[in-house]
Amino acid sequence: MNEKRTPYISVENVSKVFGGYAALNDVSLEIHQGEVLCLLGDNGAGKSTLIKVLAGFHQPTSGIIRIEGREQPISSPRDAAALGISTVHQFGGTFPLMALERSFFVGMEPTKRWGPFKVFDRKKAGEIVVREMQAMGITRITDGGRLVGSLSGGERQVSAIARAVFFGAKVLVLDEPTAALGVKESAHVLRIIMQAKNRGLAVVLVTHNVTHAMTVGDHFAVLIHGMKADDFAKGERTRAEITDLMAGGEAMAELEAELAELSGAGKPSTSD
Amino acid sequence: MLDLKSMTRRPEFAAFVGTLFVFIFFAYFGWPTFVTSLVIAGWLNVAAELGLIALPVALVMIAGHLDLSVGSLLAAGAMTYAIITGYFGLPDIIGLPAGLAVGTFFGFLNGLIVTKTKLSSFIVTLSMLFGLRGLVFGVTRLTTSTVLVSVEVSEMVRSTFGGRIYKTFENAIVLWVIMAIVVSWILYKTIYGNWIFALGGDETAARAAGVPTDRVTIWLFMGSGFGAALLGVTQVALFGSAQVSAGQSYVFYSIIAVVVGGVLLTGGYGSPVGVIFGTMTFAIVSQGIYSTGWDSDWASLILGLLLLVAVLSNNTFRRLALSATDKAETPKAKPKPNQAPSEFTVTKEATNE
């Protein structure tokens, strides 16, 4: 992990203003391949805006984005896809009433010839989706025809990640992937994130959960009110410091003091 | 296609049960009139005509939109054909394609407005329904100073679009079968079918996945415009005249047929086979009533109730489809063979491809 190498994506002094309100204010980030960058922050801190900029849904008001050192605007979701940036949303960004084999290939359907026509190759789609899901540890899936909505939250999340990896994503942007999941499912998703990282993908992980972030993160950026409040590598901050930063610092310290007084206990125990 | 085990989970199953139910119902109360070829032709003709509109409208609805303008699109297609051939005396070979083109064009306009303005298709096509009706009235009166235009239909058109087989079964049935094959082909066999489902499921996610959502939406509205105009010209070919007020009832008939056929009103789910059953159910109820000797007013009551029951049962069947699928698995069977304690080590099994 040579710090000097060119980041796959560098976000340079990006601001995004919505009707006079700066959702992002002069934010700079480096996203490296083979690393997990955790984007931390409270609700409304600008995390969503930032990933929408990366996904091509929003254009920055000012600032630039470089891909492998070259200036490269991401002007549409299609652009983002072409640059290998794949965003997975909280609920897997999939279609609950579609068969897994259909949903997995939306926009990238495998085809075969049928006389003079090119048709959607559902058999192949089913085989691929079952294989990819099995490889990600979802061994329960044996039939690509089952509806996405019949999968659990974690399975849907994994299927969305599997999809991105299968289609050769270079950057995986995960928006709160573990927010709605239980402990075991979260663990599974985090393990998949590590797999993706070890394959050389850059992962941007947006999360509220400090434990999850500290488990898989290599680098961390904390956003507060649209500004980057801190930016540090693994091991440079303690859990308490990160939690404080995310909650806006003082507010959390005060609250904890108050709670300590009420319960007569010390600070909540931390495992790191 | 017909796998018995998963049949109950298919979107068309409820629609099939509905058709079977109304068929048995009217066969019982309308016996023996209901099973004569004349009555069967009666409801098949109604189903075929409605089906020409309902099938493309079903695609629009699976994609998450509504098309309320089909009534006026039908009238516009029919009137264009009638005015060009009946009033100006030009040959069918010009008039008929022109009628189809006009319907398709206004469908295109629907799609364009929906995608450019981001307004709900409900409002856009409702505006089109009224606006285009006014336009058809106005233009027809200005050119022909009547509201009914007769057409001398050529033999070629009569034997294809208009006309009847054995003097009872309309040629529209053949068109309906072709339409059903084309629509099913698109939805099941082509990649566009996948895009349509995705568009109806979640437009933003579909766009993010690279589906050209605007283009697909416009094509689908053109499809329903074409279907409506096709029925318009078919009716002109069949009856030898076009009326400006023709087709308005198809606005709701098509929605009933599509919803009874198992298509989710909010999009993302449904099947052409289901819509065919839904169309037949509608036709059987609206025509079967005549063979029972009851007052035909009761048909509307039955259709109203049927629509309600259909939506309720569709929800049930959909829940069934979303619930567990493999009987072998128990709810407890979790996806992970390797146990994951809370303090798990991530790097070890990180690359077990």
C-alpha cells in the first residue's frame, strides 16, 4: 500500500450547492484500489450527496474529479458505469418483483441468437447468477428464477455487490449496506467487502456504524455539515475519537457525561 | 413454461382462475345459450378488440405508467383513416397506415411529455384524452362538417383488418393473436422485456443500471398509441364508418382487463398471458350476461366486484410468490455455513472464490 501511488479517483475541492445551501463544501478525497475508504458522518452531513456525485447523479458546483490522475467529469450514471464506478444502495438497489436472474442483468443482459433475432439468454443468466451467489457464500440460492423480494436483506445486498463485481466494477460505492441488517448478516456483508478489496477493487463504504467501519476500513473520512472534518488512516484514531467526530464532537461528550451521571456508569465500553 | 410446481406462483395464475370462474358461472346460468358458437364469437370478438389495446397498455403499466388516452388515440386513428379514404377518396394503402401513424405519433407525444416534464403519466395522458378528443372533433367538423365519416372499405382491407370468419368470428381475433405473440415475445424473450420490468420496478435503479429509461418509456407509449389506432382502423374496416366519439369506453376497459390480468398498478409485475385471461374475463362478463336472460345492467356490478377481487387476490398471489420458494428449506436455514461470531476475522476467508 504505497501512499504515493496515484489514486483511482481523486475528488479535489468539490462543492455542491443546492439552492444556496452547500451540501458539500470543498471536499477532497482519494480513493485507492485495494482499499476500503469509510465515509462517516451524521445524517445530512453530505455523505449521500458525495456518493451521488461519484455515481454521476449530481454534478459538482465547483471542484474537479480525476480518474487515475486525469481530469474526468462524471456527468451521468452511464459515465460512472463506464468508469467502473458501481453504487449499491441500502436495500440492494434491486427490483423485488423481478426474478434474480433478470434483476442481476438489468442493462447488461446476456443474449443468444435465435434465428434472425437476438434474445435474452435466461438460461445462461440463471446459471451465472446462481454461480456468483454461491461464490459469495449464499449457498441457499439454487434457482435464478426466484424473486429478489424473497431474499433476505443481506442476501440482496450481497447480490448487488456480486453484480457489481461480476460486471468488472473498479470502485464499489456502498451506501449504508449494513444499516438494516442483523449481526450475522452484517458480518457476511463485511466479509464480502473484504473479498472485493482483496480482488483489488476500491471500496467506498458509507456507514453510521463505527464498529463496521473500523473492522474493514483502511482509510476514513468524516464529514460534518458538508465539510471534511477529518481524514485519517487505520489506527490513527481511537474509536472514541471517531464516535465524537461523527456526532459533532462536543455534543456527544456532553451527552455521555449526562448519561454517566444518570446511570452512575462510565463511558460505554468499547472493544477497540 | 408450464411447470406445474411453480404455476401458482406465476403472475397469470390468479387471472386464469378468474377466467375459469366467470366461464363456469355463465355457462351454468346461461346454459345452453352461452356455449353456442354465436355467443362464444360474441365474447371472443369483444376480447379480441379490447386485447389489441390492453396488451400494449399492459406493457406501459408494467413499466409503471398509465395510458388513459387510448380512447382518443383510437378515435384519432380511426378518423384519420376514414377522412383520408372516405372523405378525400384516397386509397386504403395511404389512409390505413396514416391512421396507424397518427395514433403512434400521439403515443410518442405522450411518452415525450412524460419523460421531459417528469409529470405523472396519469395527468399527461388524461390531458391527451381530452385534448385529442377536442382536436379530433374540431378537425373532423372543419373538414367534413359532420362527426361521422363513412368509408368504402376495399376488399384487401376487409379481408385482413375488417371482416369476419364464418360470418361470426371477427378478423380482429387474428390480429389479437399476433399482438399477443409480439407483446409476449418482447417481454419474455428480448432484453427490452427486462428493461420494462426494471423500469416499472424502480426507475432510478434501472437508469443507474444503464437502461435508457426515457427511450423505453417513449417506445411503450408509442406501442399503446399504435394498439389503439389499430383497433380504430379495424373497427372502421369492420363497420365501414368512423365516429369522433368512438373508443372512449376503452380507457377504463383496458385498465380493468390489465389489472384483472394480474398486472400491478404501480408497475414491475405482470404478464401478457395474464392480460389475455383478464381480457377474456372482461369479455365473458360483458357478453355472457346476455345469455342469462338477466338485465345487462348487472354486468357492470359483476365487473366492479371482479376488479376488486382481482386486485385483492393478486396481492395474495404476489405475496405467495415473494415468500419462500424451495420447500426443502426451513425458515431457520441461514445462508452461512461457516459461523460468524461477532468478532470475526475478515482476512482469512477473504478470497475463497
